[in-house]
Amino acid sequence: MSQPSKPAVATAITLPRWSRAVSIVAIAVAWVCVLLYDLLTLNFTDPLDAGHGFFRTLFPLVGFVPFAARLFQPEDIATDAEAYETYTNITLITAIAGVFGLVAYLLIFTWEDFRLLSNIWAFIVGRLVALVAYVAVPLVAEGLLRLYRYRSKLAPSRIALGYSYGLAVLVIIPLFVAFFGSLQNVREVAYMLSGLLGVMGFLLSVRGGWIVNLRKRQKLKLLLWAMVGGLACLPLMPETTELAASLYGFFPGLLSLTFGIIISMLVTQITVFFNAMLALPTAEAIDRRNIEVSSLANFARLLTQSFDSNELTDTAIAITCSVTRSQAAWIELGEGATRELLYGTSPKLPAAVAQALMDARATRQHSISEAVRNNERVEMIGQTGEGRWALKNGTTRALRSVAAAPLRSGNKLIGTLFVAKEQVFGFDREHLTILEVVAHQIALSIEQSRLIQQSFERERFEQEMLIARTLQQQLLPKTMPNSLFHEIHAESEPASIVGGDYYDTIAFSDHTIGIVVGDVSGKGASAALYMGMVKGIVQAFSGECATPKEFLIKVNHALHGTIDHRWFVTMTCAQIIDEERTLRIARAGHCPTLVLQQGKAWFAKSPGIGLGIAKPALFQRTLQEEVVKFMVGDYAIFFSDGLPEARNPQGDELEYERLRAIVERAAAAQPSAQEMRDAIFEGINKFTDGESLVDDTTLVVVRWR
């Protein structure tokens, strides 16, 4: 049975989306039309009394239409860096407008000969002041709206509509007041309405979650930008009759609109300033985490670009020193007489000093090197007197604390990674955790380099098969997490031509578990190597995200621009909510998820495009989640394209409908997750009549119990 169609979510307003350039041109044309209209009607001497005719009121409204459409359909911000750029741009626009307003007031409106409305030249100057506000206000409004929507707990569509309607009210109501009242009446109404918009802006901007993850240097710049932006808002508050009349005389709605945006901008600058101040104490920790993630991503990328063992060693040692803030690092490979020490680009330690540090006592019975090999876990000595040596200039250098992590390839210990610092007790828990992660990456790279060097002597096809199979087995988890509510069975069978299939488990920020199934485009060792990089990025973001959508957005941001443009990754991420027996699924171009409920199967096909293909903003707009509720005995089946693409001797593919039929037949026996897996592969084997599969087949079965 196919999945019942879901009603589309209706939007309140659907408008064409014009580019920013077209919107600015429309504003400029409207401004010129108003200027020509006033000049042709010789209305420049007293526009307040006679200038509110139908046409001169209509022109500015028409000019606002393209920007109004943009406000109702704004581009979402995808990353914290983009939010920072948006904020600095609107602050810069505000600062430029503020300087212009201050100069206009001090140097123009204070001259008796150029008092506003006194002659045609003062009239034109007033129109120039209005032009600055007319152009700057919608640009700043759009930027503020994008910031308010980013990381908001409210629905982005509601924020867009609410704020856009608020701006519309600021334009329309003063028009009615202007026809029946004076400038003073319009100013009073403008203050009241803009104050309400300012309160809305404060509530939407006070959270400021995008500031937390910025670098310390960026946070310090934010403080400066916030002060500049706040000061720039002051000259734009039309407290004087001249400035207010400039805006009122051009278009009555512009006066209140300017008030509203300036007040919103001012409260935003205040909240940004205090959020940046509050985030400064954690800035160094955030910087360190960003360096760690960036270093791991760069190292993972190097794995796919270089197979030179010396280059890999240099990079591994440099990254290890960077992320642990150590003064020295080295690798011990092998055992006994075959032992080899690799220093890379770390400061050259005398061999005797390195050996003394490795022999330092971690326990009464064992040195730190022996403790790591025996326990296969990270070990640390907070204070040791073994790492002291004399330099050529006569001074003495000492490394007073040392830590070590095992290098494992599969179940085999291939060496040990050592780091040392000059500080006593220089390693905290976070350092040791990241040391273990780096050690895993280094072990993978070392084993990978060895395999590649060996495979150079064989034929190309045999090389890719051996490397890809070895790496894939290291990437896949050995066991899957089960609970009282569900059981999971996963398996990946390599075909004669291997590819980049991958599955894994992750954690979400609320401690629920998730399933990740992915596939790299293409086949062979290159696909497997890219999947190794994907695993590193997936594990780096494990535990940091609240939903599958947020997780895939972060993975796409890390991959975009990192992998070759000819490659991309498809992936499905599902969050298991045990107590509710619910799956939250997000699909980035991967095969649909087969859902079996009460014996009937259908495919969950939430929209989304592959990872690494599109820019973060486009990827975020197209990605959607789907929530599926299950009962006891229901199944969720995740698979790669190797299953529906399996062919029989006649060349026909299995396709989704035959796969669905196989699952529905198997469900009649109420099988376990593993039995369901066996039944699916048995059905595929019967269809192909024993023919070899042309691609890897990965299958993850979740059964609710």
C-alpha cells in the first residue's frame, strides 16, 4: 500500500521573489517618479500641505512591493558565519545612513539659507535624505528578519509573517493619519507603532544563539560593531522637525517605518552587545572545539588526497600538537626490536628523552607505554621528572606531563600516540578525549597507507577491492544498540565491485540514539576513502544536534567545498524515540525508508538533496523531516540502492515494488529483525537466481517490540 498523501501546508501569502538588485532599482525609480511629480506640479515649496495626492502616495508604495515580497519569503541563514556576516552588513548600512543623517542635520539643516522647504535646493536635499532612508530601511529590515528567523524556537514562517505585517502596519496607518492630521500626529502614531515593533524585535533577538559558536576574535569585533551600530541609530531618530519633515514630505509611511526599523536595530545592537559579553568567557573553549573539528576534517580530507606515509605522519603529529596544545608529540609503531619512533614536524626530542618519557611509571608495575598496550586505553602521568634535557645554548628544557593513546586497527594494536607538555598536570579530560579521537584517525591513516603501499604492486581493480573492503569493515559498528522498545539488525554485504556504503549509530543532544545510512557516489577505493572522511565528520557531530535535520545540515556544511565536485554523498538519518515508538526521519537524497505497519508496507520519501552538492542555504531549504509512529511488531527498514538495483538474468531490476512485496510476505511470520533481514536477502537471491550483485547491499532493520 502506498503512503497516503499529506496535505500541503498552506502559506498565508505567495508572492514572486525579486532579486535584491531589482528591488533597489524599483525603489530608485519610485523615488525619481516622486521627485519629478513634485517638480512638475511645482509642489516643492509646500509638499506637506499639497503633496499628498493619489500619485505621489502611490509611487513609494509601488516601489516597496519587490522588497515586501522578499520580506514575506526571506532567505534563511544556514550557518553562524552567515549570521555574523548578515549582522555586520546591516550594521554597516546603518552606520553609513547614520553618518549621512548627522551630516545632513549639522551641515545643511542648520544653515538658514538652506532651511527645509525654503527653496528648491533645500527641497532636493530633503529628498536625498528621504532616499537614504527609503533604500536603507528595507535592506536593514530584511537583514533583521533573517537574523530573527535563524535558530528561533518559533516557526520561521510565523516570524516572517508577523514582522512583515508589523512593517506593513507602520506604512499604512500613518497614511490615514497624514490625510486627517499634522506632522505631529504622524510622529506620535509612529512612535507608538514603532515601539511595539521594537518590543517584537527585542523578544526575537534576545536569544542570540548564533553568537555562542563564533571565534573569540569575532565576538570582540561584535562588541565594536554593536557600539558603532547603536551610536549610528541615534542621528537617524528624526527628533528634529527638519529630519522628520524630510521623511514625512516624501512619503508619510516612511517616517513611522524608519522609526520602527531604527528602534528594532537599536534593541538588536543592545542584545548583541550583551550576548557577546556573556559569550566571551567560553570563547576560548569554543575556539578550541572549532579548531579540533576543523583539524579532524582537514586530516580526514588528507586521507583521500595523499598516500605518502611521511606526509601523513607530519600532518598527524602537527594536528595532535594543535588540538591538545602539546609541546611535543610522537608515534611509537611496532613492538620490541621492530619498534619505530616517528616524530613528524614536532620539535625534535632526543631519543633518550622520548624513551625516558615512555618508560615513566604510570603504575607501580608498568610504564605508561606498557599500561597503554596492556589496557588499550588512554593513560596519563600528570607529573614526571623524566623529560628533561639540555639545549645547545646551555639552557634546560623539561616536559613535565605526558599522555598516551593506543593506535588500533580493527582489533589489532599497531602502536601508541604520545603527547607531552611543559606544564604539570597539563592534560584535562577534554584533551584526553580528543587525543583518543585523533589516535583513531591516525591508526586508520597508518593502516590505510600500508594497505595502499602494498596494493601498488597489484592490478588496479584488485587494489580498490582490497582497500575498500578493509576500510569498510573498520567503518561499520560491530554491534547495534537494542532496548526494551526496539531491536536493530544491520548488515552490509560487499559486491564484486565495491562502493561507499556506510551505516552507523549516533547520539542526539537529548540522549536518544540515531541511525545513519549513507552511500558515496561512485565505486571503488576512492568511494570507501571518502566514506572514511564522512565517518569522522559524523562522529564529530554526534551528540551535538537535536534533530536529524540539524545533523544533516551540519554534515552538509562540513562536506560542501571539502570533497571533489564530482563526488557527493546520500544519507538518511533517523532519530529513535523509544517511549513514543516514533522515528523522526530526514533524507538527504538517499533511498526512501521502507515502513511496515500492521503488515502493510509503504515508503517514507521526505524531500532532500545529497550531501556536498548544494550550498548550505539551498540544502537547508529543501530538507524536510518526516515523523512516523509505530506499534509493536512494526518495522522500519533502511537500505542502499544495491537492493532495488539487483538484477535477474534477464537484466530486470528488482525495483521498489518487488522489494515491498518481499517485505510484506516475510512480515506474515512475525520475524525478528535478523529473520527479516534473512528473508529479504533470500527473496533477492531468488529474484536474481544467484547472480552476483552489481553494488554493495546495506540493510538496517528496526523492529518495535
